[in-house]
Amino acid sequence: MSGYQELLPDKTLRNIVDCYWISDSNSKQSLHILPDSCTDLIFNFGSAVSSAEKQADLSKESISAVGMMTRYKKSS
């Protein structure tokens, strides 16, 4: 897999979960993460990840709660 992929949750969860998403950090492409008025729980099963603006670093093998964004972020 490379890049970014979204998956729909089971019907029973759709009223509280918009989607699951997977980003392959081995991909060399940057991602523009758009503000979507959602709160995210991020399970990082790989290496550390940082945003281009250094505002959203994710430690290696960590879980993070991310609040609503007001502008896009570029992740590399």
C-alpha cells in the first residue's frame, strides 16, 4: 500500500465514526490534511511522523487524540 486510504466503519458505528484512515509512512509523498470538523484518534504503529509546520509530531508506536483543525496541515 502507498499513500492514504479511507475505510468505512461498520453500520452500527457510522453515527459516531466517520471513517478509518490509513497512511503509509513509507510513501515518499506528502499529505495535505484538510480541516474536517472531526476529532481524530491516531494509532501510530510505525516510526515517528512530523508535520511540515512541526505542530503535530507523532511519536513512534503511539496513540494520540487530535482536536478539530482550523487550517490544513502538510505531513511528510
